[in-house]
Amino acid sequence: MARFRLVVSDFLVSFLWVWSGSILRYLAYGILGLGMHPIALMIKGSFAVVYVYCFSWLGKATRGGSYNPLIVLCYGISGNFSGFLFTVCGRIPAQHVQVIGSIIGVWLTNTTSAAAAHGPHLNVDVHRGALIEGLLTFFIVLVSLGLKKVPKSSSMKRWISSISKVIFHILASDMTGGIMNPATAFAWAYAQGKHLTREHLCVYWLAPMEGTLLGVWTCNLFDRPQKHRMHCRKETRIKSE
């Protein structure tokens, strides 16, 4: 029952992420008329940070509901063996619900407010776009897994994670859209009939997945010496006693 609730949470959170994000972006650019003025950029950035923070809180409130398959993959392969098995055998195959939720979110955006229906666009070549999406995903994984090991309050961690995600998104927004989310990228590409193109698969699927795996491997690589030192200290303490 808990696993079924988690799958339903993935669907709802993915739907809300795409739909509410499009509406808020339309409000910022269309109704409020915020241009490229530095003050306007600060206002939009503040909105984006609060928006990402709210979904981070929503993920905790739903006990793990996620709008991004990469987050599920990241925590699944970096956790214990039972969690890894559940992720690989159960949750990752069920991630199509995130894609479906994202597609419904895009459809609702196109239906209710077509002016807000603007998905990511690749403005560079495929290789450069894949490198950008892969690197940004790699750094986000480093930040996410690094924050798990820091003894700070969960609220502070969510703020730090939200700010870093917005910064990475802004850095790539003019080149790839800075989306770093295969489910959302597929939804927008599906609406445009581009979901089976080489550009979409390489830039928005393969590159972020490789960045996720590399990020988890890097964190584990630096975490092993620390665990070894802690184990040695524990053994020394036991021997001294």
C-alpha cells in the first residue's frame, strides 16, 4: 500500500510541477511584464526558489513523491541494497506515471492557457547540449547527496538545494532550457511531436542519466575514505577500552 501511494504521489507531483510551473512563468513574463532588468531578474529568481522549495517540501509531505526520475535513480542507487532493489525492480519501471503526469500537465497548460505553453528549446548543437545537461545534472546530484551528509536542519537543506537548482537552471536556460528532468522534457517534446528525435533522447534523457550515475559514483568515491577513517577510529577506541 505504501509503494502504491508513492507511485500515486509521483503522478500528482509531476503533474503539478509542469502545470503550476507554466502558469507561474506566464504570470512572471506576461501579466507582471518582468523583463531583463536586474531587479526583475531578482524577483523571478526569488519566485523560482520559493517554487522549487515548495515542491521539495511536497516531496517530504508525500513521503518521497518526486517529479524527477533522476532523483529517484540517484537516491535508489546511493542507498542500501533493499532500497536499490525496490528502486530498480519497482519504482523505476513505474516511473512512466511521472511521464504521464507531466504530459497531462502540458496538455492542461495548452488547453487552459496556451500563452504559458513554452517548453525547453535546444539552441546549441546536440553534443554541446548533452554536455551541458549532463554536467548540470552531475553537479545537482553532488549537491543533493552532499546535503544528505551535512548535519543541518531539513529546512535549511531544502533552501540550499532549491537555490542551487535555480542557479543551474538559469545558467543553461538560453542553451538547453536547463530542464534536467527527462519526464518533463518528454512531456513538452511529446506535445510538439519531437519525443523520438535524436536530439531529445541524447540531450534530455541519456546525458542527464549519465550525469546522475557519475555524480553518485563520485560521491561514493569520496565517501569511502571517510567511512574507512571512522571505522579505524572505532576499532582504536574499542581496543583502548
